[in-house]
Amino acid sequence: MVDGAGIHEKGTFSLHNLLSSVRDKPNFHKVGALGVFVGVVRGETSGGETVKSLELEAFEEKANEVLEKICEDLRKREGVIDVQIHHFVGDFDVGEDLVYVVVAGTHRQNVFPVLEEAVERYKAKALIFKKEYVIDKEGVTKSRWVSEREAL
């Protein structure tokens, strides 16, 4: 993991770890708002199929570089104190956490647009791969690799 961003094996980093990391920064006294996005495994595809589970993999070295670059860029915005993106890899059941994104800013107006941009940018740029295990209408489990665009 690089400072403030990274790929983690499932179960090795928590929301508590993330919030502690932000609060422990020397300039936290400037923060007036924290925005947090938690991405979770959805139990249904956009096509209405039942999702049984997900498997996530990443090209970690490149994904870490992309995540850190996004955070560095967004930390330069007016009123933004910190941005962190932490994505998990491994096997996941429906409802489990996949990603944490946090933006700390001087005011809420500085936080929300940057939080949304951070999420959209990591989804478009980070080399993270998702295999979906779905149950078809006959009750048979099938798997397929999907892109974020397909999953929308």
C-alpha cells in the first residue's frame, strides 16, 4: 500500500483503519467534513440475475499507481485536506465491502464533488478485474468476467 491508497487482500484493512488514518494526519485540525463511500457487493446484476458472489483481482503495482495518482490530483483541490482510496481483492459474498473512498475537506461543499469524482475515476482507470458468479433462471451457477461498464 502506498500512503493513502492501495489494493488490499480482503479482511486486512477496515473502515476503522481508514478513519483512523485520516484523523491521525497532522493537518486534520483543518477538516470540517468527511465524506465516505463504501462500495459493497450487490446481490443482483443490472439484468436482474441473482449474484451469488464476486472474485476480484488486480494488477496491484499498476492499480496502486493509479489509485495514488487519483488521490494526489484530488488533494490539490481547494478545500481538500485528504483523499484515500482502498480497494479489496479476493472472494466476496453479497453485502461485503469492496472499496473505501474518503475525502476530508474544510467544508462539505468541498467534499461531495471530489468524493464522486474519486469513485468515477478509480472505476474507469484502476486495473481491477471482477468475476461475477450468478445464478441463472434454472438455478445453475455461471461465472463471467465483467467490466465496470457492463455492471452498471
